[in-house]
Amino acid sequence: MFYREAGDFSTTYVEDNQTFPIRFDRYRYYAVLAVAFGVIPFLINDYWANAVFVPFLIYAIAAIGLNILTGYCGQVSLGTGGFMAVGAYACYKLMTAFPDVSIVLHVLLAGGITAGVGVLFGLPSLRIKGFYLAVATLAAQFFLVWLFNKVPWFYNYSASGQINAPERTVFGIIVTGPNTDAWAKYLICLVFVTFCAIIARNLTRGTVGRKWMAIRDMDIAAEIIGVNPLRAKLTAFAVSSFFIGVAGALFFSVYLGAVEVGEAFGIEKSFLVLFMIIIGGLGSIFGSFAGAAFMVLLPVFLKNVFVGGLGWPTDLAQHLNFIVSGGLIVMFLILEPHGLAQLWRVAKEKLRLWPFPH
């Protein structure tokens, strides 16, 4: 009644290969996009933009990138924060070196530079995997943060070591800098997250995605059936790093406006994005969005309850946030290792058979 596949059939290969073959899913997707593009920009204010929507959209892009590498290709990475820093500093250098070029192109180029760095640090995945690969990417995290701190060229020899986003416009609308409107921040991030999600969805459903999943499930068997492990793993690192670099560029230029690498892109950023895909669900684009929403909304909710409602000190509420988040991660790992995406799949199975028992 609420969610049915009966009556949905395809008569051509094009229809069968749609991103959302089920009509209900397709209409739901269009409805979400209509609200996101046509309603929220007229209602959003600075608080909702800076506390909820903009960080959610940026972290969703980063979570999609890490999910491609870890969830679809099975390559564990703890260097997300470092790769976000690459995107941020690449975007800053491009914005200051080429002020007349569109910020959209700068963000995409920053993602491309991050993809190249990701391939470089992905080379060890050809010989090591699992825990040892995680340690190698963790080393990349610390090395990149150290590099951006110690080489003054990256922050244009600023005395403070901080980088500040210059004011840039898209179609005459300011999207970076201190004078940016809330709806403009939201819309530029929404356009990028829509673009990244569509690309990721199509990649994971195609030949490239099947190669990634074959490597994830059993790399030796994948090589026997003709999958090139070198190309598959490095492609996963490149695509993943591209998305993470785009997220880092937006995090710096649109969301914060000014960053210091040690504070904004430390190891805690890598773990935050990792927790998002664990809670949301590995190997799921929807899980990336669900995990990002959960990890962004939970601190806001707890702060409103503990500080705004109960009047507790802010530092105590912050510590309780860590405790609750850690407990929920452990709970998800034990009770539902496939995360929120699996809960959504189970709910859809129930709706298919409702009101009959399953």
C-alpha cells in the first residue's frame, strides 16, 4: 500500500538501468530535490545554515567519498582529514592565484589535486591491506597536516598561519567571504552534493563499482576473473579523494571562511567522517547521507537539550555528546553493523508486505 513494486515493470534496457527503477523511489527522490531547491532556500536563516544544513551537505560529500573507498572497495582509510586539508589549501591557492576564475572551477580543481594526492598515498594499498593500510593512511594524515603547518608557501606567508577565503561570486551572488547570505551558502553546497551523489550513484552501479566490490569481497578471486587490482584500487582512491577534496574546499571557502589546518583538519575530522559511514552504513550512498545527518544533528540536539533546556554548562554538554556518540557507535556495531541504511531497507521490506505479517 505504502511501498509497492507490483506494477513496476520495464520494457527497455534504458528503463531497467535507471538510477531508481522503482517508481516510488523515483518520485520520493524528485520530491526531496524539489523541497531542497524550491522551499528551503526561502526559509533558511543563518543559524540553520551554519549549524545544520551547510555542515550536513559538506560532510555528506566527504562521507560519500570515504564510503566509496572503504564501503565499496574495502580499503580502510584514516586520512580523510588530511585529504580535506589538501582540498582546502588547493582551493585557497587557486583563489588567490587566479582571482578572476569562478569559485566553482576552483573547487573542482581542488578536488582534482586531492585526487592526485590520494592516488600517491594509495600506492601502499597494492601491497598492504586492513590494519596496515589504515596505519599508512593515518601517516598520510599527520604528514599532510605537518606539511601545511611548516611550509609557509601554502598559507601565502601569513604571520598567523591562517588562510582566509576571499570574497567570490557565482552569477553575481556572493558565495564566499563574510558577507555571504545563508541561502547562497546552502545552495552552492546543495548543487555540489547533488552533483557528487549522482556521479557516485552511477559509478557504484556500473562496471567500475562492480570492480570495486569484487576487490572488497575477495581481491584474489577478483584478479582471477580479470579485475586489475592496481587500476581498481587506485581508481577508488582517486574518486574518493576527489569527493573529499571538494568537501574540504567547500568546508574552508563556504562554511568557515578561515581555517588553521591543525584545528580544522585534525585526526578527529578523519574519525568523524569514519563514524558517519559506520552509523549510516558501509557500501551505501543513502547511508552516507544518513550518517552525516545523524552526526551533525546529534550534537545540535544534545546542546539544545542539555544547555538550552536543562541549563547545564557547555563543556559538560560537549563531554556528554562524546559519550553518547561513542555509545551509539558501539551499539550500531553490535546490533546493526550495516547501519541506518540497513534499517531503511528492512522498513521498505515491511512496507512491501503491509498489512500482512512477515
